[in-house]
Amino acid sequence: MSNFRITPHLREKAEREGVALASLWEILLNPEVTYDSFTKKAGNRVPRTCKKCGTQQQKWTGTTKNGQKFCVVVNPCCGDAITYWVDQAETDLRADQKAAGVTGYRGRDGKWRS
């Protein structure tokens, strides 16, 4: 599908974070990898679905011409681009990402982070 609609949420998030919509369009028009989107409910992997069509959402990832990596959540059935995030960026662990008793981790650069 080549007809996409940028949702107000995606547009507002991009504006708030200073991300050019043109960069996200690059991913939408030429994704490097696409895969189905899931969430966890009661410990089970459950497909995320389009609220309008009921079909499964997808995550489309890629690298822009200037080297930025993004993941865009897309409902391919109706062409809605729902949200995005910077892909493959190392960030500090959130509390909900830590296993019980874990106090730190070693990053990709080999440095220990607590």
C-alpha cells in the first residue's frame, strides 16, 4: 500500500520530539523490515489489531538517508501510521524492564550501567 494517513498522535509526537515527518515517510515508503505487532496479556502473546478493520498491526523499520533508525506502527489494512519510535537506540532501563534483583546491565559499548 502506498497511501498512508499520518494519525494526529504520530504527527503530535513527531512535532514534540523534533522529528521531521519526511523521515518517517522514508520508512513508510521503503521499510527495510516489516513484522507483526504483539502485546502481552496475562503472560500470553496477543496480536495488536486495527480498531477499524480488526486486522493485525505491523511494525515497519528502516534507516533514513541521514542514518536515523525508526520503527513505525502501521495498520496496513487502512494505511494508518499510528506511532513511531527511534529504533535500535540504547536507553536506560525502565523499572518495568528489570527482572527482580537486577541492579544493572552492560551496554553495547561494554560499559556497566546501573
